[in-house]
Amino acid sequence: MSFLKPLTRTPRSRWNTTLRTLATEASITRPVRDCTRITPPYAKLVSNLEKVKRVLDHRPLTLSEKILYSHLTNPEEVKPVRGQTYLKLSPDASAQMAILQFMLAGMPTTAVPSSIHCDHLIVGHKGAEQDLVNSIENNKEIFNFLQSAAEKYGMSFWKPGSGIIHQIVLENYAAPGLLMLGTDSHTPNAGGLGAIAIGVGGADAVDAMANIPWELKAPEVIGVKLTGKLNGWTSPKDVILHLAGKLTVRGGTGHIIEYFGPGIDTLSCTGMGTICNMGAEVGATTSLFPFVNSMSSYLHATGRGPVAEAARQHAQFLKADEGAHYDKVIEVNLSDLEPHINGPFTPDLATPLSKFAEVVKKNGWKDEVKVGLIGSCTNSSYEDMDRVTSLAKQAVEKGIKSKAGFFITPGSEQIRATIERDGQTGVLEQVGGVVLANACGPCIGQ
């Protein structure tokens, strides 16, 4: 697993947040933060879960059930049945334009920790510096409103250029056992740190912010058993690309995808984040992994050691019970998995790389790549950038430059500054790449 190193670079503008410091080695650690507000109340969650287990006659529960049921507002009064019972839950919130609606509640502060992210109004066009300047100028009124609202109601505010919401959540807020709502379909990215994170509409986020129980029909659970170990060119993203071909874009609807098995111990935290992020492409309510060592390492590296230690003390709570039943089980041997290309036209058209040339010819598709992108919330971690830089460096050494358009969108200012400091930005630009602002940009058609 690749970790980030301590940074000393000064932010590029007043809109950038203070750089977050990560570590590359165990001996180099980021200063430990006050994690009081971001550490799940494990003792209370375990206590709530015991009440639910009594109602359920102590049957074994999946990890998804354990986290959801422990967040019930009325744990003694409901007997959850998958696919039938509507659960009243008490989650945290990540809110954007829901602020306007929340203001009508007349509350002095939000009832739960909430954050605002300005990552959807930046157009990827000319490069990071100019695009950020243009965005701030064109959307100044919106950004000023969001910042002032955040200050008034006690919310965290992540300014334009600070990064994509999901990467920022992974670096700063996500925690094993957390239940979180986010106003974006790829909120499940936080499942890479063992959280149940669900993308919702603004009105649902406001419910959580205003301390109104949020209602969810108890999802069914698809268990994905991972065995073996990734090898060669295969990456964590190929796990979900492969699954998309099996489940289709509707196969996860009404379900949580829960990963388990010995293969999970071989994956990086950011790799698991990528897998959970793209569960949205199969319609899943969310996806998550149980607490493993790579999550602990990532939490320590991002200054959240207290969260890691608290999670380790409740490790039994943060994994499925022995004998837990899944509504469907899919097994994937990571050792046999090869790189996949999904599409065109639909994300569930999954083709192993070894068969892609044959499929292109059979379907009469044009075998030309016009544009390539490394980034978006799915592939924007330091680990992703490091892999691409390795390939780009080999091309530069051979005197090869990209014939297609090549764009890079770092997931956060932390990552942008780190890849620049480590020389990766220079390599990517040498091969013909253009670094865009730390924002959703191309991924949402901006």
C-alpha cells in the first residue's frame, strides 16, 4: 500500500484548505488529531446491537446488519426483516445545497457532525490554476453563502480546490462502523474504511442534520467472498468491474454488497475505497469491508490513530458474525482475476483485457482512444497516481508521448501537492498529461 509523505507546500490560494500531512513509513507519522467527533461511539453501538440481537433471538448477523441495526433510534422496538422492515436510523451527514432547507428548521447548529464540499462547480478545461480561478469568479456568490452557512451552523467547510468529497471523507472523516449520509451517489467510497455510507437526496441529509430519524428499508445483503491475491497488472478496480458484469446495473438494487474472505487482507485501504465507490454502478445501496490491518495503517497515517485503536478494541463488532447468512454469495479468486475494460455505453459490459481486441473487432467498434483520465473520486488516491506515474515514466524513457488527450484530476489538495513534491506531476506532464483542478470536473461532464 502506498501512503503519502509529510507536506510543506503553501496552499495555492486562499480557497485551499491547510494541507493534510500523511506518512510513507511507520516511523514518519502525522501529528495525531483530536478525533473525539469522528470516532464512532462504539460502546453505545454495541449496547444498541445487543438489544436488537435479543429481539432477533441472537441469530448471527452480517456486518451490514450490525452497523445498521446499532444505529436504530428504537433498537428495542423493532424486529428487522431484510427487504421488508423500514428502519429509523440516526446517521451523520455530508450536506451541500441541503443548507437552504436546513435553515428552515430554526436550529442553531446541526444535530450531527456535517460537512460541505465545493467539488461540483469546477470546470476541467485549461488546467488546475486557471480552472480554479474561473470557478471562484463564476460561483463566488454560491461559495460565499456555503462558507458563511457553515460558520453559522457549525459545519466543516471544504473550499473550492480542496478536493473531491469522497477522497476528503476517506482522508478525514470515515471510520469503521460509521453510518453516514452523503448527497452524492458515490458516497459509498467510505466503505473502504468500514463505514456504511449511503448516497441520498438533500432532503434525506437534512433529516439527519435536524435530528429527524432517517428511514431506510432494511436492505438484503450480497456477500462477496474474496480469495487469493491480486497479481500482475490487475488492480482493486478490476474486482468491481468484474462484479458489474455479473450483477448488471440493476443487480445490486435494494442490497448492500459486503466483502469478506481471506482476500480482503491483501487489499489496500484506498483500493477497497475504489471497489466500494463503484458499487453505485450496480445500483447497490452501499458497499463495505470489515475492519482489517490496512484500514488501521491508513487511519494512523492520516493522523487518526485514536480511531484506529478504538476500532481495534471493538474488532469483533466490526466484522460479520460466524455463520451469518447472506442472501446471495459471489466468490472471486483474486489470483485468477485479470484487468477488465467496461463499456462502452454501459458500465456492466465487462470484458477481460485478453478478450478486448476480439470483442472490439466483433462489434465493429472504432479501435481508437480519444481521451484518457486518471482521477475522479474513483481513481484519485496516491496509490492510483503512483501506478500511472510508473507507466508514464517507462513511456518517457522510451521517448513516447500520449497521442490521445490525457488528463489528471487529483482527489484532494493533499494528493496534488504530494505528487508534485514527489516528482510525479512532472513525469505525467512529460508524457503529455494536463493536471486539472482537484474536483469532479470531467467525471460529471464539467
